[in-house]
Amino acid sequence: MGCAYLAFCMFSLAVASALWLRGVHVAMSVAGFCMAAAGWALVVFGRHMKDAETISLQGASLVVECETAGRKVRSEFDRSRVHVEPKACDRSLIMVSAQGRSVEVGRYVRPELRQALASEIRMALRTA
């Protein structure tokens, strides 16, 4: 992404410089604004590249780790008391809850596969 952004900046500066030499002095300002906007968009996009959800069984606990924009939230549940159910309907996010706490998972799974994910979590909780 960095190389693509650098190529974009160089192309923008080349076009703006050519226009500057022809007397269109506002072109450099517009090019600078465009490069700044594209750079900001890449920073925002880059922060979300590592977004993920990790669900694992560790001993007697079900551990759910959600990372969004560089912020990681870890929830740990007693696996003998965990309830796994759709939040609203079969294609909605999956609600994992126990002992008055809950967390939604399945953001990065296609809606039609969320029911299969919930079944897989339930089966892992029963068999492990």
C-alpha cells in the first residue's frame, strides 16, 4: 500500500507541476489536498487491517478476544455456564453469554455461516 500511495503522490505532483508551469497555480493546492486525504484514508484503513475475533477453549474457560482498530478486548467465561445463541435471528451476530456478561461474535463470518459457527462453538463446549 505504501508503494501505491507513493506512486499516487508522485503522479499527482507531476501533473500539478505541469499545470503550475502553464499558469494554473491552484493545481498544487488541489494535489496537496488530494494526497493528504488519500493518506488519511490509508491510515484509517490500516488501523482496521488487523481486526479479528479469536475464540478458544483454555482449560475450564471459553476465551473470546476481539481486536478492533488496535484495541483488544478479552472476555473469559466459565465454559460450563456459557450460552451461545443468535442475537436476534439465524443470520445475526452470535451472542456468547454467561454470569451476566455477554459478547457478540461473528462479525467477520458471512451471515449464512454464523449458525454453523454457533453450532461449532456449542459442540466444542460439550466435547472438550
